[in-house]
Amino acid sequence: MDQQTFNMVMAIITGLLTVIGAGIGWWLKNLQATLVSQQAQMVTLMGQISQLNIELAKNYAPRQELQATFDRIFALLEDIRKEVRHA
């Protein structure tokens, strides 16, 4: 193989490797941009979930109020049970 053919083959190989390297670089850049975007969305979503947890906790019935309600229900059930036994 003479020098000119060798130089041409090396130029073609160098060109192909340059194109392949540029393609891989472009793909990695897009992948990184996508990951950064997804991470930002995840942070926003986690903040929304955290805020929702706080809002839900504000609407919980206090334990004493809930206990008083159950006590009334159980008292009424006990009255019903007594009436059924006497009838």
C-alpha cells in the first residue's frame, strides 16, 4: 500500500471517528439535559407532595374530638342493644 492510499484511508477513518464522536457527544448532551430537567421536575413534585401532606394534616380531626364521637356512637349502640334485649 503506497503512502497516498494510506493517507486516504487514515483520513476516512479519522473523519468517521469524528462524526461518530460528535454524534455520541450530542447524544450525551441531550441525555444530560433530559436528566437535569427530570430532576427539576422531581424536586418540584416532591415539594408539592410535602405541601399536600401538610394540608392534609391540617384537616385531621383532633384525637379528643374523634374519641368523643366514638364514645357517643358506642353509647347509642349500647342503648340499642339494651332495647333489643328487653323487647
